[in-house]
Amino acid sequence: MNYEWFESIPFILCISFFWFLIIPIPIAVYLFLRRLEKQQLSRLIIAKILGIDYYREEIAILEGSDIKYDYDLEFEITEMAYQKLTREHEELRRQYDRLLFEGILERRIMDEENSCNPDMSTFVLEELMEESEKEKEEKEEEKKSIPKKDRINPVVKKGRIIIEEDDLFNGENDTFF
């Protein structure tokens, strides 16, 4: 009995080893990429936790209260956990910005109340308006006094930019800058 070449034992063994080697490769690549994704997600989660910790400390300093630590110390490294931490981080950042803005605003109000009388503030405001108008006029005069330079007008022919020598070296414009 004579078998065809594709029914022979060496060919069958060769094909079986081929599939035995090829099938695990995509699985290994998938698992490797999954591991890298988990590592990156864990790094992002750690960064968010550090940011939350920073904002909590700063808010406690601004409010003059104790620092609150209430983390879920055990959670899975998932996209949901990252989204939860991101929301908390954003809320704390907004609260910190608001407190910081309120503190600056209160300080400025206190400085204004301590430094000048109400009658003086209107005088200072008028003075500031006059100074700003003078500065605007000076800037406009400076703009008028500076002569405009002629721009170089390149000509495009057959995909090449052609600039004439007269345009490049016409006296004042002898540099490209």
C-alpha cells in the first residue's frame, strides 16, 4: 500500500509541530500586551493616588484642619478604579483651586482696605486709567514711527521657490530674520 506524500508520518509530524509552535505565539503576545497594559494602568493609578494625597494635604493646610486618609487600600487594577480616582482627583483639584482663589481674594481685599480710603480708591482708579491711556498712545506712536519692511515675495515655479537677488539684498533687509 502506497501513501501519498501528505499522508506520510514525517509530514504529519512536521505539520503538527508547526501548529504546536505557531498557536502559542499569538497567545503569548496577547498576554504580554495585557501585562504591559496592567503595568501602565497601575502606574497611572499610583500617580492619581499621589495627586489626591497632595491635594488633601494642601486643602488641610489651607483650611487649618487635619489631613484625612480614607483610601480603599485594596482594589483591583481596573479602568473603573482609575476612573473613580480620576473623579476624586478632579474634585479635590477644584476644591483646592477654589480655596486658593478665595485666600488670594481675601488677602487683596484686606490689603486694599488697609492701604487706602474709599475716596482715595476712586482717585487711584482714575489715575490708573489715565496711565493706561497714555501707554496705549505711546505704543501707537511707536508703531507708527517704525517703518514697515517690504516682505520678500517668492515665486513658485515647477515646485521650486524662486527669490530674486534684488528682493534679498535691497539695503536694510540683508538677513533672513
